[in-house]
Amino acid sequence: MWHTATLLAEIARTLQADIQRAQADPARRQAEYEDLKGRVAYDVRVTWLDLTASDSSVKVAERNSAM
């Protein structure tokens, strides 16, 4: 049979675990968001560099065809 003190201690442990999980979730979500922002920024930079390189290639080709 459960004693009141034992039951209260078990409830307190369960609540504490629930609170810790709830507090950890926003931090995890924030880290995921920051990671996604970094990946998007990287993809934009790489795409910009590819576009710049392609533009340079087109300009060289246009100059060569004009000769």
C-alpha cells in the first residue's frame, strides 16, 4: 500500500520530469531553427556564386562570339 509521502514524492518526480521536458523542447526547437537558418544562408551564398560564375561565362562567350 502506498503511503501518502511516497505517493507525493512520486508525483513530484513525475511533474519535475514533465517540466524538464517542456523546458528542453523550446531550446531544441530554437537550435533546429538556427541550424535551418544557417543552411538556408549557405544555400543562398552558393547559388549566388553559381549565378555569378554563370554570368561571367556568358559574358566571356559573348565577347568570344563578337570576335
